[in-house]
Amino acid sequence: MASRAATVVRQVKPILSINREDARRKVLTLYKAWIRQVPSSLLSYDIPKTEAECKKKIREEFKRHAHLTDLRIIDRQIIRGQMELQELANVWKTKGGLMHYWKETWEKKPTDFMSKFLKGQD
């Protein structure tokens, strides 16, 4: 008896956006809100960055997620961005948490025993 594998496509409801254009509009609205927040956040946080550097970093962060196509993932990123913006606007974020975005390199932790031993980790 030959069994056929049926392709099942599951339709899932998006979280916020109805279609791709709606998601695009929400992303642009969030981007503009972030850009408008830069001058007041520079006054609230004493960070060694200029307004142009902050705007450049915001642009980089948004472009980093430009490849996303799934509406649910885009909606999740919009929600996360709104929460981050609220934390920044209400000065709930620490200065270190804000400077975390400018960390140039990420140290890769050793995985094998000898590298951990030489590094002094458990």
C-alpha cells in the first residue's frame, strides 16, 4: 500500500499586523518614534555618544532585521522594540544596558575542555 505524504499548510493568525503593508507601517512608526526619542534620551543618560551615532545605531538595528518575512516574527520584533523604547523613555534602562548596543566584538566562549582549562573557566 503506497502512502502519500500530504502537504499540510497551517494558517496561523498574526499577532498584530493584518498583512505585510500593515507590518511595514508599524515598523516605520516604531523607527520614527526611536529617532524622536534620541535627543531626550541623550539628556537622561550620560553616554559618550553623539546624536548622529545614536541614530546610526538605531538604523543598523532596524536593518539587521530587514530580512524577516514571517508576520508573526515581525510582530514579535515590533513588540520587543516598543518595550525597549518604553524602558528607554521612562529611564528604566541602565547606562550599561544602553551601551550594550555599541559593543563591537563578542567574545566567543570556549567549548572544549582544554580551551576552558586554559581560560580558567569551569
